[in-house]
Amino acid sequence: MNFFVRSRISIVRQPIKSILLFLLLLVVGVFLSAALITNQAITTTEQSIRNYMRPVVTIEFDENLFTENQSDTKSYLTSEIISSIGESSSVTYFNYMVQSHLSNRHMINFCPWDQPWGLFVIRGFANENIFQFEDGILELIDGRLFVEEDFLQIAEIPVLLNEKIAELNSLEVGSQFQLNKHYTEYNYITTNFIVIGIYRDPNEDFVLDPNIRDIQVTIDNLIRERNINTIYMPITAILNIYQQHNERISQFAHNPENIFPSLSPIFVVADPMLLPQFVNENSDLLPEYFYFVDEFNTFEIIGPSIQSINNISNGILIGSIVATILIVLLLIGLFLKDRRHEIGIYIALGDKKSNILKQVLFEVLTISFLAIICSFFIGNVLANHVSNELLHQELINQSTRSLIDGVTLNSGGGFTFNPNDTSILSRYRITATELDIYEVIEMFDLSFSVQYLLLTLITGLVVVLISVSFPIMKSLKSNPKKTLL
């Protein structure tokens, strides 16, 4: 009789022991499978969140520290420094801009509640990859975006206009116009521009009801007005205007002080987890009193919540493995003690120890296989219910601890960074990455997966195999005569 037949007969003839082993393995298997499923879901969720989020780093000047130290000279952030930082391996995108104002009394700016007087915001970018258009914040409706050659133009500066400004001034693609920087009525610098593209801003809705006295509505309207009156151009145009300004000032000022443009950079890092590496690699490049700012620290809120659930599941996983080993060691030891006469007879009759080993392993692994399969489905349900509740509560608790630096729990139960009007993000028109709590939980996918089933099955069987090997080998090394006594 081969060991397969003997194993089957042994399982059937000892139903109490087989059921007991099945039930105990089922219980520990439920916790083992729940922990494994949760661990895998956490890994997938964390990666999904990183892919969804946009780690944006800017550089700020510490005015308070500069004032406290009573420094005489102020250092400046140069384009060379920004470009060096932008070449870091962890950076997927970078740009920097300069913002200023120019006017033309013969042009009409957008001002729905006052008399327009031809004042425009000009924003110059260092390269053609303008974030607002790539991210869909602004939509090009006519003409083209910038190309590399546009940044070499000096005589006639290519620009992008809002459709409302183009309509108010009867401008179209190919139209030319001038803007001035005034010192006195008759003393000013004139720059020539040519329209290469017209864009639409999807967020141009205004609330103009005079009965509404909400300060936030007023602020929002002013920001939208400024955005509509913004003209986009290569940064070289604005730097040239600064240079002309310094030259003009030196002509009639006794002790002129040159004005240097304030460069506002942004760096989009590939992964939130790479932010510490990015900062460590580039901090030494920054001039004195400058520092990196992680503008969207949403991951710092969600990350600890995910990690907390991960720690719990790791504890359960380790506990389940230890419990499985102890239970199998104990039960198999007791079962083999009851069957020592049977084993002794097999050995005395000349049966190979390898066949006896295979028989016992087959019995235990058969029962374990069935127990782990059943425990997987129960553990999946348990993991879905418990992990989602724990994650939901952790996200709420963590958000309560993190209502600082402009990070808030939004009305939908999510996290939003709201930059003020003077921040670099506001000037770039970069919107916050919003993650609703329920969106995070939805990313936390614990649904049935063949991959999870195979992982649970392999892990469980390996643990059982390791556990059962020791008592079996100990029994097989015993003398047959002593075993039969």
C-alpha cells in the first residue's frame, strides 16, 4: 500500500484529530491571510497614492532669519543654481518664472467692476514646458504654445493672451502690441510683443452680485481678475526689461541701486518618498537664507495612517506565523505520539522512512491546504471590514493632528493645501492635490485576487511544512523497538 492510500485512510479513520487540526489551522489561517492581504493592499495603495499625488518643491527666502541676523548683504537665487537643482535624478519637471507689471493706456484690461486702465501682469518662464498648460489649468484655443526658438527673441516678444483680453483689444494670433514701464508720464520703457497663442481659463466665473458681502468671494474675484489679465512670455523678455530699468535708473539717480528679479522655481519630484533625498542632495547648492519648501505635504498626513495599518498587519502576520508553528508543533507531536506504534510497525516491516515522512506530510499538508483555502475567504472579509475601519479612523485622527501650514480636512473628508495669494503656487496657478478619505479607502483595494490567494497558500504551507518537519524527523530517528514499547 503506497503512502497516498495510507494518508487518505489515516485522515478518514481519525476524523476528530483531522477536524481539530483543520479548525485550529483555519483560525490561525484567517489571521495569517488577513495580515498578508492587508500588507499587499497597503503596498499597492501607497504606490497608487504616490502616483496620484504631485510632490512639488519650491525655494523660499527666510526673511525672518535674515532680519534677526541683521545681515548687510542679501544673496540671490540664480538661474544657474535652479538649473543645477533641476538636473537631479529625482526631478521629473522644473521651471522658474519672474512676474512683473506693464501697462498701456490705450489698451483695455479686464476689470468687471471698475474703470479699466490698461495694467497687465506679465509672467516669464524659463522654458517652453509651462505647467499650467501641460496640467490642463489653462487651455490653448488658438495659435501655438512656446517653442525653444521663442526664448531667443528680443525685438518682438512672443506672448500668450487670455481670450477675454484678446477680445477686448481686438487682438488675434499674429497681432502686435506694446506695453510700457513708466517712470514719469514721458519717461518709460517700451517693449514690443506679438501674439502667438490665445488661451481660455476654465475658472473664470465671477460672482458680481453687489448684495454679497463675503470677503472670500471678493478675494477670489480679484485673483480671477489678475489671472485673466496675465500675459505669458519667455523669461528673457522680463529679464531684459529689468536690465533696461537698471540702465535707465542709473541715468538720473545719484546713487542707483540695481533691482534684481526674484526667481520663483518649482520642482516636481518623481515620488514623495524621494523628497528627503532631493533635499539632502541639493541643500548645499542653495544661497544663504534660502530653503526648500514641500508645498504639498499631503503624503505626510496619509503616510503615517498607512504605516500605522501596516504596523498592525505586520504584528498580526508575525503573531499568526508564530501561532501556526506552535500549534502545528504541538498537535503533530501529540498525533505522532499516539501513532508511534503504527510508525514503529512500518519501520519494523522494512518500510522506508522516506515513505513514512511523505505519508505524514501529505496528511498534514492536505488538511492545511483545505484549511488555508477556507481561511483565505474568511480572512478577506475580515481584512476588508477591519482594515477599512482602522484606515478611516487613522486618516481622521492624523488629519486632526495635522491642521497646520495650510493643510486642511476638506468638507468631503479629504486633504487640501490652500496656498495664499502670495505663494509661488498661487503665481504658478498650481492647484492642490485633493484626496478624499473615501478615495484613499477606495485605493485600498482588498478585493479577491488570485495573487493574494497564491501568496496566502504558499506562505501558509511553507510555515506548516517547516513546523511539521521537526517532530516527524525526531520520530523517525527513534529506535523501532523503543517505539513499539
